[in-house]
Amino acid sequence: MAGEPAEATPDAIVETRDLRKSFGSNEILKGIDFAVRPGQVVSVIGASGSGKSTFLRCVNLLEWPSSGQVLYHGEDVLARGYDVNRFRARLGMVFQQFNLFNNLNVLDNCVIGQVRAAGRSKPEARRRALEFLAKVGMDPYVDAKPAQLSGGQKQRVAIARALSMGPEALLFDEPTSALDPEMVGEVLAVMGELAASGLTMVIVTHEMAFARDVSDRVAFMDGGVIAEEGPAAQIFAEPAKARTREFLARFHAG
């Protein structure tokens, strides 16, 4: 039943139970059980069309699940009367296509959400924005507009913007998939530093070496379900399921 926190996974920040999502008659997610605990880095891997991005968007309620539960510290955020905006504010999201405001400069991109959604004063929001822009190496570009930046720079600004909000966990939806190959490394380096700092992260990615080296746990999605999940070293070295082995064979061959 909805709203029974006693059954929640101990210490989980976010958990899904039997999460399902359909678009018309097409069932994309077919019952996802998943949990992330404080400080964990969990990568979600799988072939295109396996449901990875839809899953992440359902976790953050950018897509509303068809059924199942999304629990935040044991409370069902889908339950009637729950403050969904409060939940969304606690989960940062970094998108494939950056989603920056093209009419605002870098600094204002990182300030506007803090002022409007988090209720911070503009001086406090600017201070936090500058702190996190420096963290991702983008403080020299505070006056630049997104059109003046490379893809890698835009994604680093997007990461700083998400961090400025003070999220409890950060969700990444294939953050390097829209980048030219030479820009991928700079974004992965920033994400690696964030992982090492203890930030809780859920990362949908096609970057297998990154998933192997940075993640605590890896979830392999196939056909709308999590077909296998476990410690990163185990999943990459000794996957239990034939489908996981088949998927990873391409990575090992490379």
C-alpha cells in the first residue's frame, strides 16, 4: 500500500518499488525496484531503448509513473497531498541537452533557480553560484552566454547550476551523449571529482569505463526491467546473466 515508510529500504534517499510507466499501450518500465543510499554512486547502463532515461525521469517525476511507488526517505511522493515540488528541489538533474537559458549569462543561469525555487537572496545565490562554477572550472566564464560556450563547457555550467541548488542527490541523464568526443573527458573528470567528494549520484550513461571505475553499484537495464544489479567490479568482471554478458562483451572487446 502507498505511504508505508516502515517497509522502506534502510537509509535510502530515493527508492522505487514496482515502478511502471506506459505510453499508451507501450509499457516502457515493467516493474523497477531500485534504491540509492547517501554517498553512493549508481550507474544505470543498457542498450538504447531499454528504458534508462524514462526511469530517471520517473524518479524525478518529470514523467509521472503509471503505477508503483517513488519513496523519498521512506515517504511515497506519489501519495495524495505530498509536496512534489519539495521533493524535486532535493534532487538535482543534469540533462543530455544542458537545458540552459540562452538569454542569460553563465552566472545568472546558476542564480535564477536558487532565487525563484529555493527562495534565496540574490547575494547568497550569487555566492553559491560562483563557488560551484569555480568547482567545475567555469568561473572565468561567468559573463558568457551559452552560445559562446562549447558543449563541454555548457554541461559543466549545467552541473554547477544543479549543485548550486544544494541537492541531496544528483541525477545525470546521459550527460555526455550530446558532446563531441574530445569534450567528453572534461565532463567525466568533473563527475569523477564529485563522486570522490561523496556526492550521491545516479548516472544513466553509455560510458562503460567511467561506470566501472567510478560507481559503487551498477544496474543493467534490459527491456524495461533491471536485469542485473550489483557492485561495479562484479558486474563488469563476472556478470551473472547472459544478457549482461552479451551487452558488456562489446565494451570488453573495445
